[in-house]
Amino acid sequence: IEALWPAAGRRLARTFAQGEVQAWRGVRCATSNRLPVVDCMADGLWVCTAMGSRGLSFSVLCAEVLSARLHGEPLPIEARLANQLLN
């Protein structure tokens, strides 16, 4: 984690060192509102994540929203709905 995203690696280092994380098997990344996240994190790095168990359903929609955002095209869904994905 430290090699890919140093800031996250530093924040998680103690959790791993204390043995609080045993395995990632069976873990699905999800948000509290169960909506995926399409967002620019830093330095042009975009993430499309937190689809949970709905990855097959959300993946195409999120890819379309991300593509429209990157290329300055109209969003494929209503702006109020897209804003729930674009944090």
C-alpha cells in the first residue's frame, strides 16, 4: 500500500502492525449509503470504487459517468443523480 499510495499506507501501518487486519478475503468495498464513488483523488488520479455487491450493475454506469467527466461531455444521467456518485 505504501508504494502505491504513501498517505494511505502511513495511515494503515499501525492497524496492520497491531494485527487488527487478518485478511481481505470476502470483503466488499461499500459506502454507508451503498452508492459507488467516482471521484478525482489527487494529481489527476480518478477512482471508481465502492460498488459492493452491485458491481455488475454499477460498473457500466460509473464508467460512462467517469468518461463523460474526463472528456467534458454531457453526463449520461441527470445531474442530481450523477452528483451522488461524483463526490
